[in-house]
Amino acid sequence: MTKQGLSEIREVNMTLPVTKDDIETLELGDAVFLNGVVFTGREGLYHMIFEKKVEPRIDPRTLGGATFHCSPAVNEPEPGVYNVPSVTATASFRFAKYMPEFLKRYNIRFVIGKGGMSRKVYKDAFVPNNTVYLTTVGYGLGAIYGRGILNIPS
């Protein structure tokens, strides 16, 4: 506690992929900074995998174990060079029905989004897979989050 009676936020840096031991060091309220490949997927990804039964071109198991439910703004200033000036979290509850199989199949350790999911989803999908839900803080911070993306592998 600080003199003002406010809790201090602990900053934790993690390099992907993480181990179960890494996950167990986290505490509620930590500000978590991930270093490594974080992939994104929304309706199209989940529809392709679970409704059409088509695996993604790139195997998510090879990408570090973190996914971000978001709306990235991407431009390609020159061929093969990508820029993400802004990335805004989207509501994760829309993908909750896919979480049990998605987390298990692709060894996902972090799901980043906004709004969260139900306690039942956390208990039935996240806990058995040693997965943590990270929520973005604040709205209107897409440009700031975009600055955290240093490289886009092609």
C-alpha cells in the first residue's frame, strides 16, 4: 500500500512462450507485458476452425501461446512491410463457446481482450489449460497499444 492507501500495480514482463511456472507467478491486478509473437483472431478465425473445420495456414501452436481478441488497423506502406498504428480490444465473450477446445488444442496461455467471459468459462476452460485472461485497460488507447507492436512477421 502506498501512503495514499492505493495498491501499487506490479509490472511483470514475460517472454513467450511461457511455462506453467511463469503463469503461477502472476497475481490478480498485475500489469503484464508480453514479449514475443501474439496473434489475433476474431469471428473469421473461430468460424473457420470450428464451423468449417479448416485449420489456419499458420499453426497457432507455433506462435507463442498468446492471442488478442482485437481489431487491428493495418497498412502496408511497401510490399511485405506492415504497420499497425492502432489495435483495439474487442469483446471476448463473443468467443467464449470456442474457448474450451481452442485453448486446449493450440496450447494457449494468454487470451487478451476486453469485457472478459463468465466464471464458468474461466473454471471449465481457462483453469484446466493453465490459461490467463488479460484485459486491456481503458478505451480509446488503440494508438498506444499499436506502439507496442514492434514487428509483424510475414
